[in-house]
Amino acid sequence: MVKIDLDFVKELTLKERAELVTGKDFWFTASVPRVKSMMMTDGPSGLRKQADGADALGINASVDAVCFPSSALTASSFDEKMLFKLGENLGIAASAENIGVLLGPGVNIKRSPLAGRNFEYFSEDPLLTGKMGVAYVKGVQSKEVGVSVKHFAANNREDQRFTSSSNIDERTLREIYLSQFERIVTETQPATIMCSYNRLNGVLNSQNQHLLTDILRNEWGFEGFVMSDWGAVADHVAALKAGLDLEMPGKGEASVDEIVTAVKEGQLDEATLNRSVLRILKIVEKWGKNHAEKVNYDKDQQHEFARKLADESIILLKNENQQLPLNTEKSIAIIGKLAQKPRYEGGGSSHVNAHHLVTPFEAAPKNAEYASGYDLTTNEPDNELERKAVDLAKQKDQVVFFAGFPEEMETEGFDKKSIALPENQNHLLTEIIKVNPNVVVVLENGSVVEMPWADQVPAIVETYLAGEAVGEATWDILTGKVNPSGKLSETFPIKLADNPTYLTFDASKKEENYHEGIFVGYRYYDSKGVPVRFPFGHGLSYTEFEYSNLQISEKENSVAVNFEIKNVGQRSGKEVAQLYVGNKTSFIEKPKKELRAFTKVNLEPGESKKVTLFLPRRDFAWYNAEKASWQIDNGSYEIFVGSSVADIRLKDKFTLTIGTTPTVKINRDTYINEIINSKDPVIKKALQTSGLGSELEKILSPENEAIFANMPLRALGMVNIPDEMVKNFIAEAN
């Protein structure tokens, strides 16, 4: 057994060490005497191991593997246990193929609905993203396979992704774009972190010492190694100095030579190189064990899990007049090419060679008839295809219309220009509604879509990219075999222009300016009162739930929120109860409310359950960039509990006392209203002993209070309050 320590590293030749910080043969770390290489592979939603060829974009064939639902759908389960099981299944598949590190999950925030990789990210909300990511990582690593959490950080667009700069203020960066990474690192210690292509505030992430060392390691205590996304390194020496450890996939001998030369010429400290080598070797030792030779695992069982995961995640967006579940005794028309050729997985590095694809066409009830209606290779309507589809719709009692984005519209490597469906789909759907009002729209898409026809159809089901069991899971929901329980992990706006990034996203080739700050997704729509098509957290059921008896109590280091949920409908079902917090006390920009906890509750008809959710102190914190620390202000907060961010069933205010009461430094620019409203006993005493309090009472009459309260101390001379009195007050107050 080789002991991996600094002495072992120093025994290696300079060339061997240079090889170890450079990827080998696209998917491997280098091998050195007594340490074998370790293979890595893509796999956020299924194993994409490639035995041959260098392919970052899913072009070449990979091993047969189960294709699970994409993260856009799995996050909609709001179910940490299911995400852990997903991780376990992925870990089993990776272990069977002798994979050391699985490249996933992707945990970047869905800032704009146009971003090309939204399908492989979880949510617009960092709490939901973080909790889903933690469960996924724990599941994979429980099977002795490491992960690479990606893409670190602020990778929110694809166009010019190698060079564009994500320009973000520090508070927004911490609260929105880093907090999910922080949660995953501190709760799971992932094997590796993958840095993204982009710049952050002008500095390439592969060379960003503040990001890779100051925050990731020194603040969060990350112990694994940092690798680059494929081709993200522009300056290998600068990257190593900043805290990047492994360049992927490397440039062969050129990468090795540049490191050797840099050390010999004094451009790279040998200790810096040794540090990265040691990090890599420790991870290879821990996660790169030679698993048993390739073994078979039960892919059929994994397929069934993929179906169950999709069942738990698909969202029933609309269901007027109980259009769903379908009556399978009545005739059904299936319309849409996507029923026969479904969009069930992401493109690029997310592409999986699916083990057993079951299409919605294949899984449909026997009495259903099909018409394609449109062509996926064009946006233009086809008159003959449309005529046949409309004729079929006229003849049947119920219509299931499959709509969505073809893969060419959304994949890794570029951003979308629109969130509208292809014109031939919208046009056909409009024509079908004219001849049959009983239309259910089933969506297959990687991210948000505009629905100009939403008010004209009674039912809409969102399946996102549902994995290889897409057909079975879709009909499980449509026929009522499964009661839907998914909730949207992102907001669906009425139109693209409603999104807070509309005027800035992809506006510059060089820079992406995050002018909206913390007001991302529902934080913007909800705070501003902008109408949306479907809000964050929304999802219907075939039963109804009633919330009651909200109780809030403060503990030593947390706040306990208790309430009850009752199933008041006629069938069993699951409800995702969401808890939001509104900060009413801090003098900062803040959303109306933010998700701080959630739980999925299974209830039989008539059954009720008590729910307790705990909010740790951090759930009341905001990031104070001036102090470079998280701040928790004592004072008034509001608790909201409900079925979505817009469907709040219970709410109440309470006063937090387990934070801190900010002390304000009093000076001549301090405003009168800050002083008279202060609860600080020191300030109250200073007002009395200095005599300033009684003088202020004279001028703060009801008719003058609004004006004089909005004056600084230095302006009191104009109402004949002596400057000496003001000076004495300031001295005593401080």
C-alpha cells in the first residue's frame, strides 16, 4: 500500500509531477509509478462513458446506460430522498464501469430562461439547488465513486462562455450564485470541483485565486482537487498558482513541458506544483480504486427507478374541470411528433446512450390513435400533416398534444434566442383547439417555454426531459395511475420580456452584467408583483390539501415552524409544503420572501399530519459585503407557508432574538429618524443626559416630524440646537 504524502510526491520526477496536473487521453488522470490513472466521465443524468475517442459534446457513442430524468425535472420532485437514490443508481453504474469520478451534478442558477444549459441545472433558487445537490452527491459517493460539482461559478450563459465575464456584486454572488456550492462543499466534501469557463468580475475562473483558494478552500474547507472544465485553462501556470489542480483534458506533451519549464525558470514555485499533485493523488487514492472488472448491474431495475423518479417529478400545471386523469374508456387522439420521437434527454455532455427508451407512443393506451401533425426538422407548418391531425382530433373524445423544443433549439454550447415553441406546433395546437376543447398539452422541453394558448386548453403537463422511461411516466400521470406531486423549480413567465434579465442577457459578447442583483426568478416576479404564467413551486394534484395551525417558536439556535396538512380530497397524494421567510427588519434591498425550507408529505384521503421545519440562524442572514461576513439582524420577520410562492396558505410575523442587534456608529451625518427609532439603550440614555432628547421633542410635532426626522444631526443648527449639545450626544452615544 503506497502512503500518499508530501514525501511520496517529492520522490516523483519533475516530469511525473507535471503529468499529474495535466489530463491524460481526454478522460484520465496520468499514472505514475505505484499509482494508477483514474477515469472520469460525464453523467449528471446517466453514465456517458466513452471507451474510445475524445468527445466533449456527446457526438460519439458511449456505453449502454440508463438515462434518468434531467436535473430540470428531478429538482421538481422537491424530494431529497429520491435524489439520494438517483445518486446511488448513478454510483452503481459508474462503479460497474470502473469510473473514479462522475462529472456532475451541475448546480448553477437558472438566471435567464435563454441559457443553453438550463436543462442540466436544478433551479433558479439556491436553497433548492443546494439541497438537491447535497442529496445527489451523498448518493453517488455512498457507492465509492467521487463526483465533480460544476460549474464553479456564475456559469449562466453559453455564448462566448470561454471568455465572457460574469460581473456580479459580492452580496449577490454570495447569496445567489455561491451558496449552493457552499452547502454542498460543507455538507458532503465532494471529491472534486469543476471550475467553469467564464470570467468572474474580469478574472478567468481557472485563474481566480479569490474563488478557488480564498473562498473554496480557506472559507469553506474544501479538501478535494479542482479541475477545469474541458478547455477552460488559458494559462496553466497562473491557474496552478490560483488554486486549480488539474487541467482537463490537457494538451499532451505541450502541457507537461510548460510546467517543467516554468519550474526550472522560476516562474512556478515547486511547492505550488507539489501541493496540487498531492491533492490529486489523495483523491485518486480514495476514489480511483480499481473496482472489480466490469460487472453487470440490473439496468432493468434502474429503468424502473427512472420511471418512478419521473413519476415523482412531473408537474401538473393546469387541470380545469378535472380534464385529467383521462378517461381511458373514451377515445383518445395522440398528436405530435414528440410522442413518437420524444425529447427525453439533454444534448452535449449530458447525452446518454439510453438502455431502454419507451416512447409515449409505445406506452399509450391501446384505444389511442396517433397523428404526427408537425415535423421536428422545420418550424414551418405542413398542411397535409396538420389536416390529418385536425381530422383525428375531430373524431376523438380527448386529445393529448405533445409539444416541446427540438434538441437543436437547446443544448450545450449556445444560448437560445427565444422561449417560444416552433411555429408549426403553436399553429397546429391553435387549430386543434377550434375543433376539440378537450385538449391536454404535454410538454417536453429543457427549460421555460411561452404558452400563448395556455388559457385555451384545460390541462397542461410539464415533463421536461423525463429520461428513457418518458412514455411510461407520462401515461402514469395522464391516466391517474400516479397522482402528480411535482412542483416547478423555476418560474414560467407569461413572455420572455417579463424576465428581469431580458435587457441584459447576452447583450455584450465580452460581459454579462447581473444588474438585477439578488432579484433572480421568483425573487423578482413576487417582489414586484409581475404576473406570471406559472409561479415557482407551483404544481397541482388530483386531490386537495388543507393547511392549518401555524405555530412559530424560537429555539437556542433555530426557529421551529409547526403546522398541519390534511388531505381533504378523495385519493392519496403527496404535497410539497414550502416555507418562505420575509425580512422586515434589515435596511437592505431584499425580496418579499425567500424559500428557506420544504418537505414532501404523503397523505391518504382524510389523513392529516403535523409538520415541523427548523430554520437555522443562517436562514435569516444576508451577506454584508462591507464587513465580508454574514449578518443576522434581530427584529421582525414574516413566515409564509404554502403550496407555491404565490399560493400562501399560512403566514405570521415574529420577532427574532437569536441574531445580533446591529450597533450603529453615530456621527454628524446620522439622521434623526435613526436616533429616535433606535432601541439601543445607550442611545436612549445619551439623548436624555445630553439634553438632545428634550430639544428634539420640541421640533418633532406631528406636522413637522416627517421633515425634521429626515435631517442629519449636523443640520440641527438651523433650528437653534447648540452644536455643543450635538457633540456631547455623539460622544455619549458612541
